[in-house]
Amino acid sequence: METITSYTPSITSSRKVQRAWAMYDWANSAYNLVITSTIFPAYYNAVTTIKEDGVVVDDTVNFLGYKVKNSALFDYSIAAAYLIIALISPILSSIADYRGNKKTFMQLFCFTGAISCCCLYFFKADTVELGVICAAIAALGYCGSLVFYNAYLPEIALPAERDRVSALGFSYGYIGSVLLQLICFLFVLQPQWFGITDDTFAPRLSFVLVGIWWAAFALIPFAKLPNSIALPQQAGRSVLTGGFKELNKVWQQLRHMPKLKTYLASFFFYSMGVQTVMLAATIFGSKELKLDTGQLIGAILVIQLVAILGAYIMAKLSERFGNLQVLFVVVLIWIGVCIAAYYTYTATEFYIVATVVGIIMGGIQSLSRSTYAKLMPPTHDTTSFFSFYDVTEKLAIVIGMFSFGYIDSIMNMRSAIIALITFFTLGALILYIAMRKK
């Protein structure tokens, strides 16, 4: 079992506040499911692919004067969004810590993402640039808000509660996203029930519903989450460089914390794989397996439903066997999933792989976040430490998505899976080393 030290929050732990915090997962996970994983990728692939008699004759698009393979452009745009947030989040985290306005920045990114989702209503075959840019800004809003959302965890939950509260957030997210997905599912697959005759209207309506859902339910955590306490101002400190100095300070502390440093290295590599699978799965199913929108949505719904169970199973197993030990086994399962995906050619095989992915996806995300919160040293600068965590994850996504997109552009998506296997293998090896450190 790993030795755990952590910061005890000055704010009294409250179940009401914890449930309100978890509601932000409920709010934003609709974006993650509809925009990232199901309807938007399928719609994007459909409107950017030219077919004749059901056969693809051209899957490239013109974007800002460049001709790019549509699936590679999707990967690159997401990678660009995450790179931007990795670069600016240290600055924003610095401002949030020293001015005590963590909630304000969380609101800014939340509403920016929600509005961008609504703007996707205007994305059609002749407005590809608009669609890609709005999708990238929505991704920016989503991951930017999570920097500050995750930083609240050590402030609202005592050390012994963090696995449970982290799992609660992911569970709320999966439930909320599935509810909205079912509503969108009806519009997309049964448009005639609602008198919809335009094939593009139902997906575009779904994007608007996501934006409204995200913004509306986010009002619950914004009303209940406590305001941050501003840190003492330091003479000569610049908010533009302060965040990077804070990251450097975190890095200097990590040098004397071999277990946490090694864990983060492992997290960096296996996050390249986890996040890329989440972001590219629907495009893979659409292009490589020729699955229709209904089949894709069904598979993703399976993932969401079993992920609720997976998050709680991982939390319970971590209590008995230890966080790092459970994470190690989960990463090994991810390697097996990628190998299976490489040899997947039918809808049935895709569903089987999706079920396994669902069980381990919720678990690895929830457990990764709570493990970091547990291994953190005693500190009041929670935003700085979680900024380091988020920058690590965002850079991993950038490398993972860019690598996947580049291999796809010169070969195909199936060949790009080999890169994911490599990322997970490196993550497992480093995690094994972390387990052996004191």
C-alpha cells in the first residue's frame, strides 16, 4: 500500500457541497459524450466525406487553404486546443490562486465552451472552418474549466473521502450525459417523429442542447462551491510568469517526492492512450468499420452505462489493494483493449471492446485524479498542484492526438493504434516502478 500524505481542507467537508461539485461533471459530460464521442464526430465525418453509391471517393477537406484528411484534421484541431490550454492554464491558475477567483475562471471557460457548442448549429458542409474552430473552442472551454474544477477536490473532501467524491463526480457525469444523449438520440435517429426533414438539423439541434444543458446545470455548482481565499501578495510577482514559477516550484517539490514524480510520469504516458481512445473512437468506428450513427451511439451509450459501475468498482478495489496497484492492472487491461481493437472488424466485436473500455475508462479517470490528490504534499496552493496535473494531461493529449492523426494521415487509423499500445506499455512499466518506491 502506498504512503499517503495530503492537505486537509480548511473548509468543513460537506456532502451538499460535494454533490454540488459533482454536478459540474453532470453538466459538462454532455459535451464529452455528444460533441467529443458520438454525434459530432459522426456528423463531422458525414459532412466532410464525399461518397458515390456508398463508396468514399474523397475524405479530404480544405481548411484555411490547406487540403487535409478529415479525420487527421479532427485530431489536429483537438490537439491544438489542448496545447493552448496547457500553455495558458499556468497563467490563469496563478491569477486564481493569488486573487482567490478560481470560480470566476471556471465560469468563464464553462460558458465559453457552452456558447461554442451552440454555435456548432451553423456547421454544415460549406462551413467546415467554422465547425472545426467552434469545436476546438468548445474543447478549450471544457478542459480549461476542468483545471479549476479538479483543483476544488482537495478543498471540499477530506483525504479519506477523495476516492469516493472523485468517483461520485464521474458517476454523475456518466448519468447526466446519457440522459441528454438519449434525448439527442431520438432527434437524430427518429427525425420523422418530430417532423424534421433536413438531415443536418437533428445533429445541429443536439449541439445546441448540449450548450444549454452544460450552462444550465453548471449553475448548481457555481451557487454552492465556496469562494477561494486569496493568497498573500508577493512583491515583484507577475501574474504572467507567476503560474510558470508555481509549476517550477511544484517540480522542485516533486524532485524530493520520487513516488509522486514517477506516478506522474506514468500518468503522462497512459493518458496519451486513454484520452486518444476517447477522442478518436467514433471516427475509427465510422471510417474503419463503416458503422452507422445508430451503431456508434449505441456503443458509446454502452461505454457510459458500464463506466458508472467501473468508477465505483475501482474506488472499492483501491481501498483494499491500493491505488497504484489497481491502476497498474487497469493499464494492462488497456493494452489488451488496444490489441483487440487492432483486430476488430465487425460491429459485434466493436461492442465487446466498447464494453470493456467503459468499465476501465471511468475507473482510470476517477482513480488517477484521486490518487494524485492523495499523493500531493500538504499545501494550500491546490490550484498550482492541479495545474501541474492538468498541464501534464493536456500535453499528453496533444502528443497522443497529434501522433494518432499523423499516422492516420500517412497510413490509416488502424495502424495508429500501435502508437497507443506503445503509450500504455510505457505507462505500465513506469507505474510498476512507482509501486516499488516509498
